[in-house]
Amino acid sequence: MNTSANSLAPGDPNMSATGSGRVKVSLGPGRSLMDWIRLTHANPNLSGVNGRFLEVTYEELMKHNKKDDAWICLKGRVYNVTPYMDYHPGGVDELLKGVGKDATDLFNQVHKWVNFESMLEKCLIGKVVGPAVQVRKSSFPVPRIPFIKKLQRSDTATSEDVPDISDETSPKPAVSLKGPCNGSQQSCATYYLVLKGILSRLSSCKKYLNASNTSGITGNQSLSLRPSAMFPRFLPRWGWLWKGRSLPSVLSPCYEWFQDDSTVTITIQSMGDAIIEEDKVVADLSGKTLRIRIRLSKYFYFFHVELQDNVYSSYNVQVKCKLKCLEIQLVKEKNCVSWSSLGSFLADHNKLVPLKNAESFSRSCTLVNKDSVTHDIALFSLALPQGSYMWVPIGHHVTLEHDVKGMRISRSYTPVIPALKADEEASDGKTVHLMIKIYPDGALTPLLKALEIGDKVDMKDTEGDFELSTLQRCQNLILLAAGTGFTPMVRLLHWGIFVSRQININLVTFNKTVRDIIWKEELDRLQEQHNRLRVQHILSEPDDSWEGARGRVRSELLEPLLPEDIRQSDSLLVCICGPLPFTKAAVKCLEDLQCPSKSVHAFLG
């Protein structure tokens, strides 16, 4: 499936979008995305304000909340979406849930990857001004699907950014600390004031260091902002402050840099419980601008600097998991020239941002290979720019962007490996492989099909919330994949066969005909070689020669996979991916078979 992981639960069954994770409806004739693009070209002023850029109060915004008079606020910009109603893939009712209000949170939950700025450019009215009108969260319902377990999420942080320790004026969040204060309000207030003092001192130290004369820094001398260096005995005893909480991340991570005659080394250290892992790191070097994004639990940490001098675009990225640190080694273009400082820090530098609020960065990638997989599916291999590194976690996705008739069109796809072989998962962070189904009347895929080797396409940062720990606890893995819903299963299969070496795997694929089955010969060969793997293909429109199972997903097909001992085991994981009707049907079957909801994970798309 051209999407990434999602987790839902009966108690909190929210469908947050990763990839195309939204409910789609059948649009009327002449209401496709390409029809919308044509409409925007023919009618450049769809906003209804004759090209003016207005300042809109929240009170005014709230008045425009009907189908025939619909304004919506997204990231501070107000759009007239009345003409877009019949073109919305999720249907009119879904779009109406966000009109007359600030729908940014709803948008991020359902389809954050969509480039709405380009899609609604001709509908722009202006910007929202004045104080926000408080609206209860329950007024932003999202599409629901029952009985899918919400596994541990990584995007449930509050919408408030964690303050940047470099800015004394940053707002401090309200907190309720527990620890030596035993949760009492007065004691907690005291501890918070102490912590506030620490932050203030850190800020002062940073400002002093930035303002001081550092021209003599050479060799192993470093410009250090490590809190542990300034409070070596105090901070370790305050572990209770940050354990399992978001506030302590203000003190973590920290960074330092040092240089020798030919290199500049930057070390970023996690001081909390969060471990820096290789597949949670994205690094981009363009000219002298270095941007690093690290996923730490519920947050992204950003390191963003304009370097003092030029470096080569080829550099070394090393993650030391046990030390919880990332090391970037840059090579100077000018040997034996000492830098007086690392450079100028940019706006989002040294900040922790909740996952759902983080902006995604795009880089231009090069098509280096394209192979046919089935009659309508191709495997695209895209090389990142020389200065970029990006490792994609299992179950996560990336977004491709391209200009289509002047409009920026985005689609999300789950990266795969080029073959199900033992050595295929190793990645240098430089190439991403995508299995994409080509739709003749699609907005983006015909353009992708037409790409030649060497052509460019933009790729955004990785996104997703599937956690590898979910797989590591598993001993019985059941994969239900319909059509291109097979793509998230590729790396799950590889991990279960070649990394774990102890998981029992049942893969059931659902397709129309034999020619629609992805990697059939390879899967059959793997089943012969590994007795822990069982593969079953189900066809809904087979020819007379087909001797396998027929039909669609149903309880009697799944029941043999779920005997009582496995069904009630804590080590069971059932993953589902395919069109939404398939996912709903599979979930209903599992419910009928009394499969625990905690064991079910859906990739929605």
C-alpha cells in the first residue's frame, strides 16, 4: 500500500493519516484531481475576493461554515473551499468538519502530507488575525474504524512546542511534576522554579559562549553546550524529572563541536531516556547549510546551522546507540584553516518539536533505476543528493512531490527493499526503493512512469508511527495484504525471516488475478526455503486454471491462522493493509474470531 503505519483502538479509534490514510469516496464525473487542476487554471480567482489578501478574524471565519459558504483556516491562512467541495476525495461531509474554524490539527491528523498550499492556491483569501476562539477538541472528529488496537503512538504530544533552551523568553509549559515533591502543588512549584533557574543559567551560558572570542578554538577544544558539563553532579540526581516526561527534553539533547586541521566534528547527545537510532536520523547538507533531524520518542530534534566555511558534500554520519549520540564528521575544503565558530544558527536550530507539528523538508532525488514488477506496478530506485542521508524505519513512508500543470502534487509511498534476500536490508541511507502502482488516469503516477533514468523528483522526510519494538515482541506474525497493500509487508517479512529467525509468519495476499500477485515466484521460493513462512494467495477473479483459494477476505479463511493458543498469546501481531473496504472487512473478521484488539495493527491507505 502506498502509505505508512497507523494504529487505532476501540477506546480511541482515530485515523491519523500517514500516506493516503483517509476515507475516500467516489467522486462524480469531472471531479477528479486533474479536473480540479484544470478548473484552477481556467478560473484563477476562486477565492471570491477578487485577488485581495484579507485579514480575517476568527469571528468572521466562524460565519462561513456551510457547504455553499465554506472558509477554512490551515496554518494561519484562510481559504474559500466552497468550489472545492465536490472535488474533495474524502467527500463533502469530511471537508465540512473543518470549515468555519482552524482545521490545522484535523488536517495534520488525516492527510498532513498533502500540499494544500498548492492545491488551494487560487482559493486563498488571506490570513487569520486576532485571538483564537477556543473550540473543544471533540468538535474535530476524524474518520473512525472500530476494533483496531492503538499501539504505542509517537504523535500524541501536546501541540505546544517544548521551549528552546536558547531563548529566555520562550513560554514555559504548565507542569505537574512528581518525584521527591510527591506531587504536592507547593513543592512542585518550588522544583519548577529551580528548573527554571537551570534553564536561565543554560541560556546565559550559551549567550556568553556565542558572544565570547572563540577564535583560538583549535584541535580538541570545543564549543560545548552540554548541561552535564555545567552541572556535573547535580543533574544525574534529577533523573526523576525527565524520566518518561516531555518537559525534561528541554535539557536533552545537547551538542558540541570540535575541529582539527582537516575536519569538523559535531556530536549530538541524548540526555534523557530516548535513544538515538540510525533509522531515526535525516541529514541534509546543501552548500554550507546543514540540517539534521532526529526522532526522539514523541519529538523531532532539529540541528540547523549555516557553517562558517565550505565543506565537502561527502561526509560521515555515525550513530552510537549505546552512547545515545550522533556524530557528524565534515571535511573542510580549506585545510589547516581554523574556524572561529561553527557558524550561524538558523531559526529552527536546537529545538524539539512534537511530531505532528514538525515541518517536512524536501530534497531533489534522482531516478537511478526502474524495473517492472507486474503489468501495472514498477519498482523505482531514487538516489538522494550527495549531501543527504535518510534511513527509513520499518513501516514508515516518504512523500514524493512533483509539479503537475503548475500545481504541486504529493503522494506517499512505503519504501521497500529491492528483493527479499538476506543482505538486502542493509542501507547506506542514500537510496530509497518504492513500489508504485501506475494509474493511467492518476494525477502523479503517469508522470512517474514517464521518468527517465537521471530525471529528478522531490522527496520529503520520513513519517510514520510504527515502532520496531512491536515487531520485536512478536513470535507469531500474520500479514493480510490486498493489492499494493503488500508494500508495508515487504520489510516486515524480511525482518521476520532474516533478522529475527524465530518468528512464525503467515502471509495471505488478496488479488484479482495471478498476474496481479507481487513477487509470486520469490515468495513461493522463500516458503520452500524457510519452514517458518507460510504463503497463501487468494484470488477474486481467477481463471479456470487457478487451483488455489478464491474469493475475498472472510472469517473461514482466517480462522485456521488463529488457533486458540495463538489467538490469546501476547506475542501475536496481525498486520493489515489494503483498500479501506478490505481493511474494514478484515478487522470485522478478526473481531468475529475474538482476536484481541491489542494484537491488530492496520496500515491505512
